Amino acid sequence: MPNRPVHAALSLLLLGNALALAPHAARAEVELGVYSGRHYNSDQELYKAFTARTGIRIKLLEGKDDALIERLRQEGANSPADVLVLVDAARLDKAARMGLFQPVRSAALQRDVPAPLRDGQGRWFALTRRVRAVIVNPKQVNPASIRTYADLARPALKGKLCLRDSRSVYNQSLVADQLILRGQAATRSWIQGMVANRNPRQPFFTSDIPLARAVAKGDCAAGLVNTYYVARMLSGENGAADQTLANQLRVVFPTPAHVNVTGAGVTRASKKAAAATKLIEFLASASGGKGYAAANNEYPLKGMGNHPILKRWGSFQDDGVSAEAMGARNREAVTMMRTNGWP
């Protein structure tokens, strides 16, 4: 008998907790499968914030972009993925053309994602912006002498340029961008000029950071990289040696600058399109989007962001070419690169 009040109190406490948790538990029954080509710990913090706000859980699978596209294709209608996050307009266009996305309508996404940064049919939406800029070693070339991408083909840079190979989707999208802006003849001449300017003692690099190191060391005077790689080096994330090297570089934004994207869409296989759209809306929003961009030192969809390293470089003028248009010209760009000496 003496224990009954304790048991009763405990029962009431447990019941109270159960009632308090019931609404969240009911919401948390929804789980979204997310396939992502990104692999940053801070992304997971954003997914946790989304769950805290909506009760929708996230089951995350990270991998290489092209491997995720192929996996989703093979899984077909049985895929557990509800959202596919990919890096670069060319990959987003590829997935869209393969029918891996379903179109969605969202007033929030129409508001938060500028038209050039989303698919015209609503199949995918950009979450961040990324700029392919020129880096220079100021001991070898005056940064002010490079104002456009075309300047990289000038004879003054003969033997001084480092290039990443044509398998780089970042270079492919840059060439697609130039095809749209300048046409085939000018783009072909530009490619030929850059290849002729390459330092023959350096390889065609397979990634941006080794190329940045080569420019910093003076092996080349200039090169093309995505800015977040330099930011990663400057932050010390890659170690003190890379930080020291990065401080030897100057980042030059050509005018106008080529802007690419990280984006996401609701998969064709998803039976939870409404919840999946909520996630994309959250990641593209002013609050979620800033965190998503900051995770990889990228730029938010609007403005220049508040990252101190990015602010140090100043602003850039976006060339206005739509990500969708760039993706559509990818094959043409690759063919032009490989038939004009850019392996």
C-alpha cells in the first residue's frame, strides 16, 4: 500500500511524457531518403535542424554524384531515395534527362531560387552558387591583367598556365557557359589558346587543389579553380602547408563570372513528394541556404554571404547564363574540348 502513491505518480509522469511527445512522434513517422553528392558534417546538422522543425527524419546516403545517378536509375520505382542532391548543372541536367526527377510546384522555391538557378520544368532547384575563378601567382603575373576568361588565351601567358583535364565537370560547364555567351568559333579559339599556353612541364591536373598548389609554388602563373577549394586551403582545413601556399595566391573574378550550382530535386520514385519538397524549400531558404552554402565555402543563392574569406575577395558579376542552359550544352562542350587538344 505505501508504494501506491509513488507508482501512481510515476504512471502520471510517464503518461505526461508520452502525451508531450505524441505530436512529435506522430510527425516523425515520415522519413525521407536523401542521396547526396555532398559529404560535409555540417550538412548533417542542417538535416537535424530540419527534423527538429518538421519532425521529418532524414536517412542520408552520400556518394559520388555519377554513382548516385546510376544507382537511382538501376533502383527505378523501388528506390528508397526521395531527394537527390547533385553538384554541377551538367549532372542535374543529366539526371533530369534520364527521368530521375519529378516536377514540383512550390511558391517558396519560386521565391527563393532565382530563375537562372532552377529548372524551367520544376525538376530541380539550386541550393548554392559556386564560381569558377582565375587564380594567379602575383610574382609572375599582374592580377589586374586578367579581366576575362579570354585573357587566359593571350600569348603573354605562353607556358605559364595550369589546366585541369577535360574530365572535370567544372571545366565542362565553364566551356558550355562560354559557348552560350561567345559562340562556337570564339570558344574554340579560346580553348586552343589556353592549351597552347599550358606549361608543358605540368600535367593536366585531375583536381583543383593540386593545381592551386602548383600556381602558389610558381610552377604556373595562373589557373582555373572553384573558389571554395582556395577557401578550404586558406581556412587551414587542409593543414598549415596548404594555408601558407594559399596565401601566395590572388583570386580574380573574370567579368562576367561563370556561376555554377549545387542543386536538388524530388526523385521520380518518391511517394513523399510533399515532404521532400519541404526539405528542398528549407535548404534553399534564407536560413537553411546560408548554412548549406557555408558548409563548403560556397555562395548563397542571393548576395555574397558573410563568410570572412569570401568577403575578403569582394563581389563578382554573374554572367547570367542559366544552369539549365549550361547543362544542355555539356556534350557539345566536351566534344569541343577533346577535339581541340584538351584531354
